Amino acid sequence: MSKNISRRKLLAAGSTGLMAGAVASTAHSWSLPFVEGDHLTQWSPPADVTRNLTPGSTPIRLCSAGDRLSNTNGANPVEQVGQIRANGFTAAEARYATWSLMSDSGARELKAELDRQDLWFYTVHVWENIIHPDPHIRARVHRDYLTAIEMAEQMDMDFVLIHTGSRAYGKPNDADPRNWTTETWQMAVDALKQVIADSAGSNVNLAVEAINNNNMNSPAAHLQLREDVGSERIKVTLDPTNMVNASTLFRNTELINQCFEMLGEDIMYAHAKDIRWSGMLPGMEWVVPGQGEMDYEVYLTHLSRLESPRPLMMEFLNRGNYEGPDQYPMGKQFIEETAQRLGVTIYS
């Protein structure tokens, strides 16, 4: 994989017009350019925003949060593989909460079925708060991260999905006014340094996902985290919608461009969801891909220009119950039709 392009190198090379302002040599910052009058809030995109829709030759592996593998409570992942493929997906992940280490024979059997059905089992998602205010919970989450790395090693995965966490007494996506302070940033850095140290010798990467309720909510934060932790094993789970706020919602093309320019091949996989503004206050809601503001044409072409295939996982959609119809086929159809129009390959 190619080396990341830093913000400083982007400025020096003149490869993008989106960056502005000086930055210290050891720090990265991110903002959208000032494009309108002083009296206007800079929430409208510039008329000349770059939209490079030249497709690459790398296929995208489509997957779904509604089609995860599990092996707890009597679930048999070998039997799940065929159903996931029948639903039209070629990759799958597991939640840490519903996955456990397997026997050697069980792991061999599952790998054989994954190969036979051509399904990529790519990660275990650890949805836990590693900087939780309770030290006992922090210690347990640290152990869970190490166990997840062991799970990934057993199934020949390249990475596990993690989060930098929140100072709130709860989930990693709970907002807290201290989340964007240097103190909180250092807590996350120190916690991940310890995970890296305690898993020394492992080749499993830690792919950190952006969460707009905490400090991992910009491409620059992803880049800075890798440098501050001091490990090439700190990678990226890309989710542009988790970086969206009122200032970036209608300028997400620029945001997506920046993500790929700054993070490049460190992007291990990507999330697919859409977002729109609802109501007079800056409140937003997840919607089916194609029904919101996200620039999927730019997003898909960027993914197709990476050096190797990446999973693209649809999430936060209704699986089909009393709340309404199954939204996953709707989102899948939109992504596939958009990709076909662009000349981007969805692996099948």
C-alpha cells in the first residue's frame, strides 16, 4: 500500500485547493476553504468543486450491517455464509459482542466455507468505549481489544474496527463537552499505545472509525492519531457521514475528496449510508443511500481507484419489520446502479 499524503505535502504539491492556513510541522488540521462573503456562513459548496468521476479498475466488495456473521448463542456461521451470498453480498463482518474464539477445527471449517462461497470475512467490530470514566470498564475494554485482535488473527483478518471513545459515562458515540480537548485526545492516544504495545508482534491493524460525537471526526484527526500513537498499525475505517455537521453536509464532496487525499491506502474499508437535514435545527437523520446529500458518485470512484478491493458496508437501514420495508435491497440497488453508470465494478 502507498504511503499517506500529508496535509503539508498536499499544500506543497498544489494537489488540492481545499486546504488553507499554516500548520505546525508535527500537526495536521482540516477545514474547508472560505468561498463566500464575510457575512455568510460558509455552508454552501463552491461552484467549481472538483468531482473526478474517472473510475479505477479495483472492484468494491459490497456488504451489509444486516448480514453479519455470528457464532454465539448457538449460531452457526458456516450456515450463515450461504444466506449472505444469496442476499447478494460478497463480504461480511462480525460484532465482537456476538463473536467468540473458535476451536481450530471450527475455524478451519468456516474458512473452507468462506473460500467455497467466495465470501470475505474481513473484520470484528468492537463497539466499546476505551476511555470510559470508569477505570474498571476501561481495563475490560482494553482486554476486549486484545481478544478481538486474537480473533482477527484466527480468521486471517487484516484489521479490527475500533473507536477512540468518549468521556461520557456510556457508549463511544455519546457526546461530552470534554471530547474535543487536548486532554481527551491524549487519553485516547495513550489507550491505543497500550493496545499496540500489548499486542506487539501482531500484524492485525486497528482501523479507527470516525464518530462525529467525539474527537475522531475529520480526516486530519485520523492522520494525527497514527502519528501520535506512533504505529503504522493505526488505520482507518472511513465513514464520511460520521464527519458531517451543518458546515459540511452540503459540502461533503470536498470532505470525501479530502479523506482520500489525506488517508489514501490506509483506508481499510468504508461505510455506506446517507444523511439529510431534518427540521429547522441542525438535526440530521440517516436515510437510504441515494435519498440524502452524500456524493456517492465521487465516493465510489475514489474507492475504485485504491490499489486493492475494499469492503463497502451499508448500515443503519431497516431490515424489514413493522417500521417499514427492507431498505437494504433499496440501498444496494442504488449503489449498484450508480457504480454501473460510472463504470465502477461491484464485485460479484
